[in-house]
Amino acid sequence: MRITRTAAAVLAVCALAAGCSGSGGKEGNEKPAADDGAPAAGTPALKIAMVTHSGQGDTFWDIVQKGAAAAARKDGVRFLYAAAPEGKEQAQLVQTYIDQKVDGIVVTLAKPEAMGDVVRKAVAAGIPVVTVNSGGEFSKDLGALGHIGQDESVAGEAVGEELNERGRKKALCVIHEQGNVSLEARCDGVRKTFGGEVENLNVEGTNMPATTSSIEARLQSGRDIDAVVTLGAPFAAASVKAREGAGSGAEISTFDLNAAVVASLKAKEITFAVDQQPYLQGYLAVDGLWLHKVNGNVVGGGKPVLTGPALVTAEDVPALEKLTAAGTR
């Protein structure tokens, strides 16, 4: 897999900003990991909870959970998962885990203004917190041990550079969750490096038929749009369908991977995808909290730990097909 020259250079010196996939996963229900609580690591069993902003329909969060569950089994941790797409509801879930006196909390900060107080409350209660995926620039000020994810601005810049190399002139950046700071950072990053025009399109990400219709309508009215950038894997397929309906020749690229995206790369339906390695985000978050509790470690020394971005194309499909089919990439 390859990282663009711009991304590689900036990643070497850049502090992590927001990082989010957007909505997804299984909404609102706490879910212990398979075989949770088994003392595989030979240490006292800990209870670690993860609370994300995910809604329904995005396989990204399933991959995050698989990584977290794998680390939990290794470390003898009981892993609990809950999610809510709205910041207020997400904060209430975090408060529930504070009341349960869990040993650590993993949280996303897609809506940082709604999450700040409850994260500070967890830290004040002596519960270590690690942030993942989104809102990395807010993590340290809230007292979290660190942040694990990709720099969304840098990822967007990498996409803008790739669009330049592909000779694109006008890009449609599809935002599937309004108010999500990381999604906005992605489009802003594209705009920063892309030599052409970037237009944001807000869609109803929880309603895929409506999302498809919105993209199709814009492609029909904007025949000069020659690139569509979606910010989550499920929306790439919606854009492919919308392009067909509109009779457009726009190239489609996307953030994030799943088996469907890899199949679309293979079929040349989309040109490239940005991989931020969600499995690694879940795994490192749980393992990092376990290491902190049992050995006083702080992964990354308190600095952001980057898991992306890497741009993948059809050339990478052979190496990815088995992994995405297994739900780990």
C-alpha cells in the first residue's frame, strides 16, 4: 500500500487533528466481546468500555470492535461497547460506565462540545480515557491519555493531491453527518491541496436511498463534476449507483475500507480509498488502557498515535481481499 508523498511528509511533523469515519456500526446497545473476561493474560480481569458516535449501516465500527475484542481476549479484559449518534446520548452512555466504575473508557469525539464535560468527569473519577478516531485535537485538553487515529486534515490533503495527479477539475465531497468535525476536516483537507474546485454536499447518511438520490441529482445538474469523494465506505456504493443513474463520468473515491469497497476497486468502479486501519484503532485503544493499568505505560507517550492515511487502489486488492472478508481491514 502506498502513502502519498504529501501525506508522508506531513505525517512526520504533524500533530493529530480530528479523525472520524462518521456514523455506523450497531447503534445504542452495549455488547460484551466474545469470550470476555477470560484471564488470558494472567493478570486481574479489567472492565474496559468503548462508547462511539456510530449509527446504523457503517461496517467501519464493526471493524473497530473486532480489533478491540481481539485485544480484550489477549489481555483478559471484559470489553463493553455502546454507541449513540447524538452527542448528548453518547455522553449519557459514558456517564453510565463512570457509574459502573469501569477500569478504562475508550471514546470518540465527533461532537466534542457534547462530550467534554463527561470525559473530564471520567478522568476526575480516576478512570483513564483514550480517544479514538475523531476529535484528536480536543483529546489532551480533556485529560485523555492520548488519541489513536488518523489526522483527518492530512488524509484530506492526500486525497486532494491524488485528484490532482488524476487530472480532476471539480470534486463533490459528500458529508453524510452534519456537524461531525472530522468529516468537515476531511473536505477542508481536500480543498487545501486540490487545484480544482471542491463543493460540499450534505446528505442524510442514515437514509441510503435518499443519499443516493441527492448525489444523483447533483451529478445530473453539475455535469462539470468529474470526481466524487465519499467520507465512509457505504457511501461509495451509493455514489456508484448515483453516477449510473445520472449518466455521469465522474470518478469516485472514498474514505475507509470494507469488502464492498475492495470489490469495487477490483471492478474499477472506484479509483482509490483511504485506509485509516480501524481494527488497529480498536486494538491499540484497549491494549493501551490495559498496559496503563497493569504496567503504567502510556502508548505514544501521550502524543497522538497515527493509524493512517494510506491510499489503496486496485493494485492492492490481492492483499486485501481475504482481510476484508474476515472483517479485519
